[in-house]
Amino acid sequence: MEKLKNLFSYISFVSLIMLHSSCKENANILLFESNSAYIYFAQPPGPDALASNELYPDSLNFTFTLEPSENKLEKVLEIPVKVAGKAIPKAREFKVELDPEKSTIQLSLVKIESSIIEADSINGVVRVRIKNDAILRTGRFFAQLKMVDNEYFRVGHQYNSKIRIGVSDILNQPHWWDVWYRHFGDYYFEKFEKWIEIYYLGADPSPEFYEPHLYPGPYYYWGRMPEIDEQFMFPITFMYISKLKKYFEDNEVYPDGDKTKPRIKLP
């Protein structure tokens, strides 16, 4: 019986040591995790976004077509990033790479500049320099960026550890065109370009029709058209469509400037 008691005491003692060791190890893990700084992309939702659980989108689109003349050859995009962790009193470099396997753009057209989180801050930007090229007028190409661990930061939330940039030098037919087809007619680049000029964000002061208290005006513009084409619901939109129609009645505009083709007009 005495030997049995000694055996139980020994087992209890060993178990206690193992438990203590395990707790100490877990404490070290927790300490390591809490002392780590994580970094992730924090691109804000664009003006088209409605209420969504998606705090930071994982993609954005850019076209040279809408850029002023000084940016037609090259554009520097600034994509916000955030740090989950404490700010420290020194600047820290973070690392972003172009993923060649998931990018369709010509890699030589994209350059990622050195990226720094300034001292006493948890916010920063990654600057992406994109060169224009004739191939961008043939379609949309994608540059996939990804965060990479370094001595200062670990990659943060998996969803926001990468971001895809769609790049082009064309104006594709917008998704809303089919809904508004009877008012705009066949799609032409020239027609859409003029609509962008006329129906810019702020031209129409209207709030969102169904939930104006959540989405005050100005809400509608060329990139966020009403979901249905009813004049009594969206009279200001129709007023601008009338202006667009008059422009093409008063001015001879041809597809790609080719006068052998019919003039561009609205229905």
C-alpha cells in the first residue's frame, strides 16, 4: 500500500510539472502573438459600395482613360495599409510583392516602391507605379499584390493579405447599360465618355431612392446609376440624359472618328 501511495504521489508530481511546463509554453506563445505586428491591405470601398460586411475590398480597378493628361503615361496608385499591433517610435519597412502567377499584366509595367510605416503610426500606403502601354487598350489586365513577412511584420488577415488591381486604357460597357438601353441605345465609347463628363458625382443631388436616410445625396452618378429606368422616380437623371441626347444631335460624332460609319445618336 505504501508503494502504491508513493507511485500515486510520483505520478501527481510529474503531472504537475508537465502542466506547469505546458502553461508556461502557452504563455510564451500568447506573449509572442501579442508582441507581433500584423500588416494588411486596407483599401476603402469605392463610391459604388453599399452597406456590406466587406470592410476592405480585395480588388480595385483603374483605367488610364479617365486620368488627366499628366497621368496618361504613368500613374502612381496609393493603396492604404494598416497594422494590427502597437505603434513604435521608429519607422518600419513592410514588404509587398507582385505575384507573377496570378498577374496577367506585363510585369515590366508595374513597379512597387519601398514601403514604410512611419514612427508612432499604424497606417501607411504602398505605392504602385503603373506604366501605360498600347496593350492596355485591348482589354483589362490584372496585377496581383501580396503581403510578405519580414523582420517587422507578419502577414495579417488572409483575406486582406492580397489585392488585385485591374488595369486598362479603355472604357468598357458598364453593367447598368442594359437596364438603360432604351434611353442610351447601342454602346459607344464616345457616348459613355460624354456621359461621364455630364453626369459626374455631384451633378445630381438626389439621395438613394429607397433608403435616403442611409445614403444621402449626392448618390447617383455615371458609375452608380439607378437600378430601374423610371422617369417619375429619377427625374434629374432623365434631365441629364436629355442633355446628352442634345449634344449628339448638335455635334457630329462618329465611332472612332470614322465618318464612313453612322453618326452616334441616342434613341
